Amino acid sequence: MAWKVFFATATGRTHQQDGVPCQDSGGYLVRDGILVASVCDGAGSARAGGEGAGLFAALLPERVAAQFPSGPPALEDEARAALARALGEVRDGVATQAAGRDLVLADFACTLIGCIASGEGGWFFHVGDGYGASRGRGGEPGAISRPENGEFADETYFVTDEAWADHLRLTPISPPGRGGVIGLLSDGVAPFAIDRARSGFFAPFLDPVLAYLAGVDEAAGNEALAHLLAGERALEISADDKALLLAIAT
Amino acid sequence: MSHVIPDVALIDNSDERALLVLVLDCSGSMLDEGKIELLNDGLKTLEVELKADPVAARCGRVLVISFGGDNSVERMGEWTDAMDFTAPTLHAGGMTPLGSAMRGALDEIEEQKSQMRAAGVTYKRPIIMLLSDGEPTDDWRMVADECRNAETAHRVNVMAIGIGQANRDILGAFSNKGALNLAGLRFKELFIWLSRSIRAVSRAPTGATVQLNPVDSWAQMQT
């Protein structure tokens, strides 16, 4: 299976006003028909949350792919063990960078929503908030990985937490089929792209986006997504930074 | 700009609410130096600033509690969405029943939270802002302990702010962060900062307090 992957970020209004750059990041790779992707949201309360999001999102796809040379396993235990190894390696790598700068891992606090998928299906893996959502080729709803928050919506879990492994959640993704889509959304995007029942994509959002993306290459698609995320309506609905990754099976 | 995706509809599910209770000292000493007028002006500034931000206007939910008179605590109207908030006009006079007022604030928040949970509405950690220029004339120690415990349990974020000659040791007992002092009588700056804090959809790791903007526009730095 081949994948066409689109990704964009936009700085939310709060950070625009404070002159702070976007704290959301994403990264992905496609190898032998296997897609590995991640979107990370840096904690505003951490000293280098945005940087942490950038590091995790950049390092993660390669480490995860290395654990799954023949694609995502069907068994959750197997997938969880391998993902935990990959995330542990990335955490170690980021901790080493932190130590070199008199910082600690928690200073790079960020959430993580990721996926590994092939034509056979795969897994969302998730620590903290944001959404993973998939949809079949005919628009039929697929998997959804919802945010995990503390008592309050502004408290969440971070991949840098000591107890991160307790909050690592896996959700199976069914085989996407050509035209199927897998989305990773930071919590600044979900309020306008996920339906009210929190059951999947808001179709009037996704359908026109997919129709447009079908006719453009990745560079043009990324630009259009960035424009959409930075639009007035999106800024009004959520003051948060925004990151959206859409992988379309072709 | 090219690359405009046509016909995209955006739903609005951003219904996380930010609860704010203002607990305001209206004791007799607030008449001095025009403090009560400055406080009223500050509240009007808060109203304007909250309404000026579409997210804060929709997500913010405000309750004002005043205390003064004959050790009386007054709830100035109902909980109000920020977009509908009208700053009340406060009048100063009488005692400083600060303990009862804070007890009322804690109760109001728990009540409001249970209503929201029942309605399936998510909320951020509520903020109680306590402003006082004196010291309590009622029993305050037990409710101060409760406030600190509620903070430790992440149920609320208490900001205790002293005006002028306020007893900062007592005010500081209401928050694990201690109390800050308003520099001069910068009520306007304080309320602009507060509205910015409500705006900031700031997120904090589990167990940590929510990070807010620097307070140097209004807070008196310790010397």
C-alpha cells in the first residue's frame, strides 16, 4: 500500500499574541508500504515543551519503524511491547539532549498521538490529548483514539511523565483500503474537525479537504492545510496551536 | 492566497469552560484612596477584555462574590458566561468576612462543576481570585486549609492578592503559592492580566499548577 501524507501546523492565537512559536510538531515516514506517523503537542507549562514536541515527533517514526520491520503486528501485547521499546529509546535520546543543556526530560513535556499502519491495518498509539481517527474509503467510520485528560481538560499526560507507560493507549486500525484515511490531530484541531459525539471526523470538514487533496501534490496540499488551520474561523474556535496529519491510502 | 480549500465546514466543539470566581473585599477600608472605584473600573475592564476575545467570551464563566457590611457575603448575580458578563458596581462599608466568602467560593465551584459534569461539559481548573486590603474579621483558618488542600488536589487555583496594607501572611494561607501584593493600585493592569489568563488555554502536566502569564505588570515585587 502506498500513502500520500499531508501535514501542517499553525500557531494558535494565544501564542501569536505572546510571540511564541507553534508548540505542535509532526513527523512521519513511509517504508515498504508501512506508514509511521506522529503528532506531538508541547506543554505550554514546560520550559521547552515545543522543542520536546519537535524532538519526539522527529525521532519517533524511525525508532518505531525499526521495531516493526514486517509491519504492525495483529496482537496488542506484541504491538505494545515494541512501541514501549521504541518510545523508551526516544525518551532516552531526548533525556540525553536535556542533560547536555542542564535540563531534564520533563522540561521537554509533550503529548503524543501516533500510528503505525499498513494495508493490513495497524495501531494508534497515544499518550495524553489529541485525537487519532481513521475512516474507510467509502466514508465509513473507522477507529478513534480519544484524548486522556485529568479531571480538567487542561490537564493531560505527557510522554515525558514517569508513568508514561501506564498512559500509553493502543487502538486498532482496520485495513484502510485505497482511499481510506488516517488522521492525527492535536487538541487545537479536534474541536472543529471531530464530530460532536467524538466518534470520528466531522464529515463536512473532512470531505471537502479530501476532495481537494486528491487533486494536488503533497507540497500544495500541505500549504492548503496550513492555510485552513491558520484561518480566522479555526483561530476563533481554538486558541491552541494546531497540527494535522492526514495519510491517505492510495 | 491560492490553495484555498473550498466548502470546508468547521464544527465548533470547543466547549471546555474556564470558571472564574472573584472574591472581592468591600469592607469599609476599601473606601480609602478611592480603592472601591478603582476596583469597579477594573471589573469593567475585565468585562471588556473578556468580551473582546471570542474564545474567552465563549468559554469563560464568571461569578462575583463580595464581602463586607455586617460580616455579610453577597453573591453578585448568577454564574454568567463571559460574553454576557456585566461588571457589578460594588459598594464598600463594614467588616471583612473573608473566611465565609472563600467558603462560599469553594461551594459555588463544586456546585457548578457537578452541573457541568451532568451536562457533559468539560472544564478547566477553576480560578478563585481573592482581593483584600485588610484581614479577616471572621474565622478563616479552616477554610484557608481547605483552599490549599483543594489546590493540592488540583480542584482549584487560588490567587490571593493583597491591596495596600493587607495582611499578606493571612492571605497567603489561602494558596500554596502564597499571596501577591498589588503594586500601587493597579487594578486595571491586574484585570487585564486576569483576562489574559482566562484566555490562555494553558496546559499543565498532571500535578502541576497551570502556568499563567508573568505578573510584573501589576504585582509588587518583593524586596
